[in-house]
Amino acid sequence: MWEQGKFDLIIMDLQMPVMDGIEATMIIRERELLRGGRTPILAITAHAYDEDVARCLAAGMDDCLAKPVNLRTMMETIARLLGR
């Protein structure tokens, strides 16, 4: 979907069929280098260990929230990522 349009933010689940969120993020970041721009990516994961968060950030994600997600925290994080 990212290739088909412009998005203000991507909320990326780490565990998805076919391709995980880490791989998807790395592909998006590589393609952004070619086409320009940078879409903020927020990871949502059931894995909230320090090493999991580090993997998300190393892959190019901008932040990571653990499930179950607190709505207030999520909205504050989105606002920060969007510069609002």
C-alpha cells in the first residue's frame, strides 16, 4: 500500500504473514532513498523487550509501542511523530 500512495504515518505490526514488519520497514527505507521523502513508522508489537525495540529502531522505525496499546500513549506518540 505504501507504494501506491502518500501516507502521513505507517503503523507497522511486527508479526505479519509473508513479510514481517522489520523486513517491510527496511524495504520502505531503501525505496525512500531512491524516491525521496520519509514516512514515520510506528511499530506495534507484543514483544517489548529492549532488544526487540532496538531491532525496530535499527530497521528504521521511528518508535515502538507494546501491545496492548494504551490509546492515550499511542495518540501522544503519533502526535509527536507527526510534529503536532
